[in-house]
Amino acid sequence: MSLRVACHLFGNYIDTVQPDAKFMKIGINLINEKIDCWFTDPQWNRNCITFEKKPDGCLIDYILRFQQSPIDFLLIYGRTSHDEYENDRMLTQFGKVVKTLAETRALKVGHVYIETVCEEQLLRILPYFDANHLKGLTIHDPHASKQVIPLQTLSNLNQWKNCKTISFELIFVEGSVQNFFHCVDVTVQFQSIRSSDLIQIKEHFFKTSTVKEFNIGYQKFEDEEQFLQSSEFRRSKREMAKKRWFFPIPNTNQVLRVLKTENAKTPVYEFERMKKEHVPRYAHIWNGSEEFLSL
């Protein structure tokens, strides 16, 4: 304030030139008695600020206010605590911060990671990031509570439409596989799927060259037996035991690999684009009417 009074020109400079924090990564971690905010600078030095919990929440805007450069990763650990009320309050407060910042300059973030199972919490935050810069979105539930997030509103956001990578980890979604067809890399879980969902994904790989991977998990496969007996997916006993399929992608030197994996959580069908030379030796490749071996 003294410099502003002493030098009018310097005062104008303070008002017009905003510093740039240039943080590469910012993480916000809600733990039992405090909130940790850590950030990484361009030299990959990591610093951490610990905030005691106050009625007005963490003053994260002090850190984000001076961030003009794009942030590579923004991580919001909102479900570290089992206190749902506290988690919701923290994410609501953070949503207010990014909304206020968006009134003058929306945050440019490359990839956002959020721990939440609530559509409402996502809608408080996502719409206020720079839609032209956001390319990756990860939604994670560390408690694996099997909650369901509807996609009807989320999938209409420009931020969603511009993402190249979308991952739902330990959370189910309610919507269509087509909600993800703009992406390059997808990981998603549905409570229930049908063979038509997998056929749509397979055909999508043939129609566009942009999609690389699409992993779809599920609790229930409504018509899996019928699916496995269809002409395209019926295989010899040897190949069926491996639960894998290979399809040549027309007019390319690439193959679509479909692999079913099962673990303690949910079964997953993995769709991946790969070069023909990477197909395992003697694997059966479907040529449209019959199988042939990869030599």
C-alpha cells in the first residue's frame, strides 16, 4: 500500500500485472482433522500447505487466484474421510471458488481427478473449467460403494465433450456407451450391459481411427451366452478358453483385440487397437466369414 501511494506508476503496475504461480500439479486432500493442499512447480519441486478446518473452509482461492498458466493435473481427494457431510461441504466450497474464478478467467486444467460418487458435486465443479483445455477426467470412489452416477446432464457439458480420456473407477454409470464415443481412451462400469453395447463398441473401432482403448466393466451381462454364440464371437474351444478375439480393421494394418478379464471386483471387456504384428502367434483372427491363424 505504501508503494502504491509513493509511486502512481508502480501502483498501476500492481493493479494491471498479475503474477503467475505456474503450478504444474495441484492436489487437495481432505483428511480427518485438516486439509492438505500440495502443489508442484515447473522444476517438479513439491510443497504442501496444511489448513486447519474452519467454518468457512479452506482458502484454496489464495493458491488458484494467481494461476494463469495451464495446470497439468488437478487432484481433488474428496472421499478420504468417511464424513459425507464434510466431504460435500469441502467440494461445495471448492465449486464456489472455481465458479468465481470462471467469471474472469476459467482455470485451464489438462486432467481433473475427483473422488466423489455424487453427480451434483461434479456439476458444481466441472462446468467452470476451461472446456477447450480439459482433456482428461477421472472419477474415483476409494470406498467402492457401488454408487451410480447418471450421465444425462454430465455428457452434455462442453468439458465432457472435449475430454479425450474418461475413466470411472469403482463407480457405476447410468447412460449409453455412445456417451463415450468422442474419447480416445475409456474405462467405465455399468450395472448391466447387453450384447448390443459390445457390438456398438466394436463397430465404433471400425468407423473411427481415433479411439485406442475402451474398457467396459459390468455387474450383469443380460445376454452373454447369446453373445458368445454369435457368428462373430463364436470360437474354437482353445480360443474361447482364453476369452479373446481378434478382428482386422478394414483398410489398415491394425487389429481390434477384444479380451474378457475377470477379477474380484467386476468382469471387464477390453477393446484395444493394435498392430497386426503384435497379435500373438497362432491366435485366431476373424476375416469376416471364418477364422484364420496369425503366423
